[in-house]
Amino acid sequence: MRAALAEAPDAGTVLNWLRGSRSARLLRDLMTSGRPLSHTDLDATIDGRATAMTAEYLRGLLTACQVLEPRDELVVRILRHLERTVARHPEHGALLRAYVRWSLLPRAKRHQAARAGGVKHRIRWAYTRINLAAELLSTTAGHGLTIATLDQGRLDAWLAAKPGTRYEVRDFVVWAHRRHHARELLVPHRPKADPVGLDEDSHWDLLHQCLTDTRLDLDVRAAGAILLLFGQHLTRIAALPTTALTTGDGTTFLTLGRTPIPLPTTLADLLTTLADRPAPQGWAVNTSAGWLFPGHLPGAHISAAALSRRLAACHIPNRAARTTALVALACDLPPAVLGPMLGLHPITAVQWRRRAATDWTAYLQARQRALTDGPPYPGP
């Protein structure tokens, strides 16, 4: 770590960090204990959002400098939240621990291994389900019932009280029934509005701007082009490693799923420039660390939320752009090709194919009505 400080290209940045940053003060406090630095000691300093951000920055710094061993933050954060929840609801601790350990954790780890990026998304996914399971159990106990005696009427009333936020409890209810903790109860899937895309002209205008407008930041242009052309989730774009970009026989490929995608020259040049750009001035450990879109934390990629804000500031709408791109691709490619190419689940690929077919059906019906009824306005 001392070498990283000494080799930083900007000495002022290092001095400012040593003199005034919360993470440097935290490091000094931890060192006064005389014990070797550990993840456990860092965890013990967290008592709120501000201290959590400071501790996580210092953790990334110490890990990048090989002072601490890397650890699986997904598992640690989920288990930490589980214990906080159990502390508030000790009477439901056994059931909540079983649900997390045998259902949530294995699936979260499986999804993390299968899909790049989205660690924070998986953590929020687990937090929501733990919170709702605890809330349902507490409300049920308040009515003198248990999860085993909960009936459909009581469950429906609980769901109706906050219909926009409680559908995710379905995961816990299904698990409880399968493990014979509860009777079979129905929780509908959360309703989703049909995705709304961009009109074709706007979509291609935005893509052309990302590929050619040098006034935009390079990372915004690259992320926008991947979004508009391949319809990738921002969680996956943000976590793209530089190794996703490969070259062979004079062609540059981008790997988003299992199938490398040959890139047009303009996009290939843009992404190659992004991957080859020099590291920002500052700490030696705050380098790209192998990410196409490096973040501000040592060794970490940019967050999907930060990337979304940067795209929105340039008037590139995330959801609408993704919808239009996927519909266009699904029109031309069967699900068996679309899924491996973009890293989509087979069911998701089929759903986008159906969505594309619906869009074309509506278009053809409108065209047929126009031909049958004549133009809406009289000709000259």
C-alpha cells in the first residue's frame, strides 16, 4: 500500500486523502488496535450508510493492495441483513434463516455465477424478499395466526394493503408451501406494463449520435451504443470486462453471452479506444482493473445506477432504448440464436420473439385497414 501511495502520479491526491478523507481516518483507527487488519474489524465499524460507504471504499483499497483477501460480498451482505432482520424478529429467526440459507443464497450465487455483473441488484433482490417474509410473518402473528394457519383471505388482505410492493413475497410463500410450513396459497406475479420503445427514427438517430458525436464522453458513447444496438441491461453493460472485447482475422468481437458478436468497424473502433484509454490520474490502485467501465471504488466497475444517470443526462432513455433494440433483434433472429448471443434466458428470448411478432401483427393489421379504407385524407 505504501508503494501505491508513493507511485501515484498526482501527489496532491495522495496528500489530500491522507489528511482529510474519512477512509484514511478509519484506517488509522484500525491500525491503533495493533491487530492485523481484517474484514471482521471493518464490518464492526459500520453503523449507518455513511460509515458503510467509507468502510467499503477502504475494503476495496486494502483488497486491491493485497492487504486483505477478496471475499464474496454477496453472501456476506445477505447474511448480515438476515441477522439484522432476525434481531428485530427473533421469534421468526428459525424460519427466516432456513429460507435464506436453503433458498435465497443458493439462487443468488447461481445467478451471480451465470450472469456477469448485478451484484448490488442481487443483494437488493434478496433484501426485499427477506424484509417481506419477516413482515408477513409478523403481521400474521399479530392476528394470532402462524404461517401454517394463514388462509388465502388474510393473505389477500395483506397484499391489497400495499399492492405495489408486496408481490415479491410470492417467493417466500411458495418456498414455505414446498417445505410443508404453509398451506398452498396464491400470490400473483407482479403485474408488468408492456414495455414502450422508441420510434425507429429516434432510435437510429441516438445510435448514430453515440457512434459519431465526439462531444459526448467516450464511456457514454460506448455504453449507449451497446444499449441501443444489443438491448443489454445496464447491470451487464457496467460489468463488461475488457476481455469481452477480442480480435481475430481482422474482426473485433464483443462477447455478451456465449456467442462472440462481430462488430461493425465504427463500434469496434469506439470500444477499442475505450479499452485502451489511459487510467485516470490519482491512485495507482484506482485503475481500470480490467473493466471497460471502471468505477470510483478501487478495482470496481461503475454502478448501473451511475451509468443510467450519465445516459439520461445525454437524453438516452434506458428502458425504451432496450425495448426497441430487443424487438428489432427478435424480428430477425430466432430465440435459439438470440439467447446465447445476448446472454438471455431461453424463456426471456422466446418472450421477446412473441413481443416482436405482436408488434409486426399490429403493424400489418393497420396497413391492411389503411389499404381497405383508403387514405385518411383525400389526395390532391
